[in-house]
Amino acid sequence: MTKIVRAFPVLPGKEKAARVFAAELGGARRAETSAFFGQFGVKSESWHLQNTAQGAFVIVVTELAAPPGIQVQVQAQSYATAQGPFERWFKDSVRELCGVDPDAQPLGPPTETIFDWNGQ
């Protein structure tokens, strides 16, 4: 299993829209959301809104069924090229709220793990 963590900036004035988007994913569009994540091997995903001096960020934690490595890149490329109605709505919403283009950066802004503790 692979965990991916990224921070998406929330564009100024878009905090409420980000909350509405998240609520819609978990509410009225829950079945579509489940199918969407399932097709890309996502086992779980959580979003955490964090306000900082540099503005708001949504911290996204995704667990993929795939082991680390090439399979993650294959799934990311599959997501980047997906153009179905739900996929387009989802990616256009991310672009509008964060300024990040999921077609160009399917894994979101690049991150580097600098600490990972598992209790062992």
C-alpha cells in the first residue's frame, strides 16, 4: 500500500467553496465519488483544511492499494487523462479552488517525506 500526502493551496476567497465541494463529494455525489476513487485504486482519502499565515491549504492524505513505484505513476497517468463527466467536474473544481491543474499534476503539488514514524 502507498500513502500520498499533498498540500493544495486554497485560492483567496475560495474557502467556503472548498467546504461545499467536499460536502458534495461526501453527500449528494457520494456514489460517484466512490466509483471515481475506486477506478484509480484509492482505498481511502481524507482532506484537512489548515489556515496558515500564507493562506488556507487543504492537506490531502490518500492511501492507494498499489505498492510504491511504477504502479502509482500508472494510476496517476490514468487519472490525468480521465475525461468522464464526473472526472472533468472534479478536476475542474480542484483547478478553480486551488489553481492546481490535475491534468498536468495528477498527484498534486510535489512533496517530499522528511519524517515517517510508525510506532515501532
